[in-house]
Amino acid sequence: MNVLVIGSGGREHALCWKIAQSPKVDKVYVAPGNAGTAIDAVNVPIKETDFEALIQFAKRNDVGLTVVGPEVPLTLGIVDAFEKEGLRIFGPNAQAAQMEGSKTFCKKILQSGKVPTASYAEFTDADNAIYWLRTGGDAAAVVKADGLAAGKGVIVCANRQEAIDAVRRISEDREFGDAGRRFIIEDLLVGQEASVLAITDGKTIMTLQPAQDHKAAYNGDTGPNTGGMGAYCPASLVDDDLLHKIESNILVPTVHALNRAGTPFRGVLYAGLMITSSGPMVLEYNARFGDPECQPLLMRLKTDLVEVMEATIDQRLDQLEPLAWDDRPAVCLVMASEGYPGSVKKKGFPISGLDEAGKMEGVKVFHAGTAMKDGAVVNNGGRVLGVTALGGTVAEAKKLAYEAAGKIHWEGAWYRDDIADKEINRR
Ligand code: AMP
Ligand code: GLY
């Protein structure tokens, strides 16, 4: 069977790499891909939102399974468009993808399933929201644009004045465009964050091992928010007991509430959780694999991912064996370009050391913002590489990932020094 992966980031490189290992798969195509996916798959120069061209490509190249990486094509209805043409595709349809595409949709599902999450109020009008804030207390709050904002539409505020400023930025200045036409204000939750991803066919839930992302740009979780500067898996913050609790109190009622709402979910349901002193609570749901969480997760997953994806489409996940995992933990370290998470002005620098790093035992260098120029791999975006390593312990995996990253150079490259330290210090 031929498989088509949609997207161009580190997550999609990891998907290509893992899918290519399946005995069921002949050829892996990726649209549009990057310089790294070209090694593990065949790049196809079609944009991830050009559904018509993607459908034509899938038909002409005998693609038996399409796998969608990012959220934008999902919320725009790529799954609906492919299914209408009788093509098999892994991911939620546009309605179910609203779990990520609309914070208010997600909150309503969570309320209907009595899933623990911060209490909130919904607004379309800045004046109403500011009045509401002024008549409430001076507590910390979180203001969130309703729509997709590339992970940036969330403003954590220490007090009422900051919240009022955030409302103005989202609703009046439209800092996140139309995503801010509607917005919510919710209570601040305190604790440690964890990512628990599950694959579901709407009836059965296969929970993946817990992971932890590092969203802040700089060491010690300081600096601006990013798409994620590194991740590790498993995260002992979520032990077996807690994982069961998350399944029964969060994932199961969410999947049921989605069914009751007439929006059954098939695909990856990614719960962004805050582990608070009163238990795990949902910060957000995503409708896809996390990036970079996907990289360490797939390094450890032994089960054939294609089999799981096909069973999801056919709603027979209940017939599969439990997922099998490599016992070794994995750490993914993101190497970024100068300027990230702001705008990256310096692109096109040759990247050296990729082969040397990639040859190290237990290491895989996943590409994100890379391209080919004059026969060389160059940086072409903010997050450039996800250097991922397996180790006997998290500390060993971290050491190996940093050793590998140390061999890789381009002008302006940087990364955090403390990926996975939270885990190492917890032990
Ligand atoms: P989200 O896109 O909703 O996950 O928000 C992005 C980040 O904002 C999360 O990873 C948290 O660090 C933070 N955040 C979101 N909602 C809350 C909340 N209610 N309390 C505390 N932090 C939050
Ligand atoms: N790593 C966070 C995300 O994929 O949304």
C-alpha cells in the first residue's frame, strides 16, 4: 500500500519514518515535506490545504491511506473531502476537529461530559468582557482566542488589568485575526503540565504513553511561548494510577460527549493537561499528534502505526493488541533558528553535521524547518530540527540527544539546555 502524509514539520517527518517501517507499506509520499522527509519518503510539492490537488495525487498514485499531521487542513475539512471521494484518511472530520479549532466548542463538550477543566465565560464583545472583569475579583485569568492561532492565541494574565489588556489585544486589535472574534476568559490553573495523547475510533480508546513538552523558549521555562522546544516520553509525573484516572475521568467522558453531540471523533485526541493539587484538568484538546511530542512517542512505539490507523478508520480498535513500547525513554531536543519564536530573518544557512549525528546509535534527527539549496540542507523556518534519542534512562537519552546536537551547526542555531531536566530532577 502507498501512504500519503500531509504536512512539513518534525511531527510529519516522524510519521513518515515510522510509517515507512510498516511491512504493509510500499511507498510513503509526503506533501509538501522538508529536506529530511525526502530521505524517509518521497516529497510531493503540493500545499497541505490544496485538497483538490491532494485528492488527484492520491487517486493517481494508488494511495491507500492518507495521514494528516497538522490542525489547519483538519479543521478545513480535508477528511470530509477525501471521504467524499471514497479515499481512506486518518484524522477527525471538520466538525470533530472543532475540539481544537474552537475553544468554545471544546468547553461545551467538556461541560456536557463533566470533564474537569477551568471554569470560563464566553464573549464576542470587548466591552462586555471588560465589564465582566471589572465587576469580578482581581484574580489571575487566562484569555483565549476561540479559533486557531498557531498556538499563540492564549494569554496568561496575573491580574485583572492584564486580562483587560489581553481582551483588547484579542478582540479590538485582532492580534490573532478572526480567531479572536469570539474569546473566552477562564480561571488560571496551577500545577505541572503533561500531554496525554490517545488514538480513538469513537468507540475504543488507545492511550499513548504520557509525554511532557517544553513550551517556553528559554531555560527554566522562561521567555515567550513557542510551538515546543523539546519533549520527552514517558513522563513519570503521570504514573500508571494517574493515567488510568485520566482515561476514566477525562478521555472516556470526552469521547462519549463527542458522540452524544453528533460529532464522533476518529483520530488522535491530544489532551493538554494541568496536573493540579485536586487532580488532572484539561487545558485544551488538540485533534492531532503534538509536535514535538510525536517524535519521542514514535521513537518508542513498537506497534505498527499503520495497523492502528487502519483499525481506527474501520472502527475496530477493540480488536487490536495493546500498544507495545520500547522500555527506553526518549528525549527530543528542538534546534531553532535565530529570531524564533519571533520572525526568522536569516534562512538558507547550510546545516553541517547531520550525517555524523544521524549515525549515532539510538539517535534520529527529525527535520522540521529545513529545505535543500544548491545540494545542501539549509534552515528554512523557526523550529529546524528535532534531535531525538533513546537511552537507558531519561538522563542518558538527554545526554545522547545533546551530544548529537553538539555535532550539528548552522549560523544562529540555538536550543534550550534543560530539556527533560524536570523529569531527571523528579527521580
Ligand atoms: P492552550 O493552547 O490552551 O494549551 O494554552 C497554551 C498554554 O497556556 C498551555 O500550555 C498553558 O501553559 C497555558 N494555559 C492555558 N490555559 C491555562 C489555564 N487555564 N491555566 C494556566 N495556564 C494555562
Ligand atoms: N507541542 C504542542 C502542540 O503540538 O500543540
